[in-house]
Amino acid sequence: MKESTILKAYELAKERYAAIGVDTDKAIADLEKQQISLHCWQTDDVVGFERNEALSGGIQTTGNYPGRARNIDEVRRDIEFVKTLIAGNHRLNLHEIYGDFGGKFVDRNEVDVEHFQSWIDWARANNMKLDFNSTSFSHPKSGDLTLSNPDNGIRTFWIEHTKRCRRIADAMGKAQGDPCIMNIWVHDGSKDQTMYRKRYREILAESLDDILSEELPYMKSCVEAKLFGIGLESYTVGSMDFYEGYCATRNVIYTLDTGHYEQTENVADKVASLLLFVPELMLHVSRPVRWDSDHVTIMNDQTLDFFKELVRADGLDRAHVGLDYFDASINRIGAYIIGTRATQKCILSALLEPLALLRKYEDGGQGFERLALLEEAKSLPFGAVFDYFNLKNGVPVGEEYIAAIQQYEKDVTGKRM
Ligand code: RNT
Ligand code: ZN
């Protein structure tokens, strides 16, 4: 697209938004500051470098589009490419199974900072900060229960793993001069009815208390709630109620994955409640289709509403934005870009909401005016602002990135057999 056209369109959009009290330049500046934690696992279908085996443990990737990253160099190369197509400076979210194990088998209870040193160096060289995740799925000891397992041997194994992961996250945070956010998600649950709903939750709380008792100044821990996992449909130990209570009583960050709730539930509505009782949120922006399917994030009503609620609750500063989806049925790099840019679009849309005027109407009891402005705001020239944001940051505007990804497929991912 011609630069002058984008600039012209932006000038008109700026004027249009200003008329309802919205400063587009400020919205763009705020969006530029917003880091998104890119989930490394979209590059390789959540396989990692530990066993090179398909994913198991409550989650599943579907599709076999060619071009999966098969090793650490390919993951890094893909992320470096992804960065060239997204405006702003983002983070990389690693899972423990993505360690640099140097061809050796390193079990989960043996993992150490040394296995992530090359990631720390790579991140510094690429001007990226790291976030981290313990990995309790895809392992012979995963079974149905990890941190909530009554079997002491298995439970201790996973406690040790998670404690080690926290120390690795701390080393990452120290090296990057910015806290590394470490997420704990365990798939623990039951396929069929259990007579021990309370017991497993008690054990999980005990395990987490033990894990989180170690003071580590350069990292922050968060725990992820979920509705159910595949093969564990009847009961999830770490349900939403469990983690809400846990986070509120222990002052721990709550991980809100947008795919982890009932399909008819209004996930956006949770933001303003959670923010009253938990210190911060870690977001896993995803797209459930009929279930927690981890489809590529798009700019749909759910995601738009979600970020609007976050901005309305003044919560953007208290939320760590991360992505969590894994689509193996289309070009994986394309999936990455679509989801990241869609997330940015939703954040921008939230930042461009004429909130002051909407609230003025609400305060004045002017329900018609509020609804009318909400409706009109939907067709404001949002796209012109997003195009300008990308142009300003030197990345492809609009659909231009399709060609760039096709080229990368020709040169790189398409050659992976
Ligand atoms: C699973 C959780 C979890 C994982 C990643 C790979 O339902 O959403 O966040 O997707 O840790
Ligand atoms: Zn998630």
C-alpha cells in the first residue's frame, strides 16, 4: 500500500476520533508499549526437545501442515522471523521442554539454569525478554495426577520439577533485568467420576504452597485454571473456583486462558472481579471453538470484549498479555502472525473506545446516548489507525505480510520434511 495513502487515512481517522474525545496518537503509543509474550509452542505443535514425541496430557494439537520446527535452531529462526512482522517489542514464552539439552536426556527433576543459558543469551542478542512454564504434560509420570497425586513419589517428582523451573525463571529474570513470569498449569483431573474432589484439591494447594514458599526476587509465579482436559472430562483439580480462591488467599497471579471456560460464559466479565482480589493477571489469549480447541486468536467479539473490559477496569498495567494456541493445520508462522496481530487489534480497539464520553452518558442516566455511541464506535475508521501503527513501526501493513510468509515458506519452512 502507498505510504501517502496510509498517512492520509490516518489523518482523517485521527480527526474523526478526536471529535469523540479519543487521542489516537496516545492509543498508538500505549499499544507500542504493550508487550505480548509469544508462545514458542506454536512453532512446533508443543513437542519441545525432550523426547520428540507428540503432545499428551489433557491437550492436543491437530493438523499436519508441513514446516514444523524440529529443533532449537528452527524454533529460534522462526521466532526471529515472526518478530519482523509484528510491531513493537515482545517477549518469548518458553516451556521447560524447550531447554537446550545438548543431545542428552535430562529428566524434569534434573533440569537446571544451564539448560536455558543459550536461550538467555539468544534472548539478549535478540532484544527479547523471556517468560517461562513448568511442563507437567507429555511425560511417563504425568498420568492423570501430578502435583495433586496422593502417591508421594510422583508428587515429589513434580514438586521438584516445578521448584527447579522457578529457579530457572528467576535466573532469566535476573539476566534480563525484568521479572520473568512463570506459569504453572497442571492437567490434573479425572476422566470419570471421582470420590475425592476435595482431597486432590487439598493436595494441590499443599504442593503449590511448598513450591511457592521459596523467595525468588526476579520472577513472578502464576497458576492457570481450566475447565477440563481431553481424557479428563469429569473433573479438573485446578478449576476456576480452586485457583480464584488460591490466588486471592495467597496473593498469586491468576492465569486467565480465554479458552478455559464454558462456551456460553462471558469471560470478559471475569476481569473486573479478578482484579479486585488477585494481584495481577497472566493472559493466555486463545480461541475456543466448541471446546478448548486452541484455534488461532482472531479479532472476534469475545477477544474484543475481553480487552475492552481490561481497559475499562484500568487493568492493562496489571495484566501480562500472552498467547496460547497451537494450530498445526495451516502455515504455523502465518498462524502466529494472525493471532499476534489480532491481539494487537483488540488492544488497540479497546484503547480507542470513547470511554470518557460513554461514562459521562452513563453517569447522566443517558442510556440511549450510551448505546448509540457504542454502536457508532463500531464503525469508526479503526483500520486506518492500525495500518498507521504498523507503518510507523516498519512492519507490513494489512495483508502485505501474507507474501512475506509465503516467501519464508518457500525458503525455510517448506524445506522441512
Ligand atoms: C492448557 C493450557 C496451557 C497450555 C500450555 C502449552 O490447556 O492452556 O497453558 O496450553 O502450557
Ligand atoms: Zn493456557
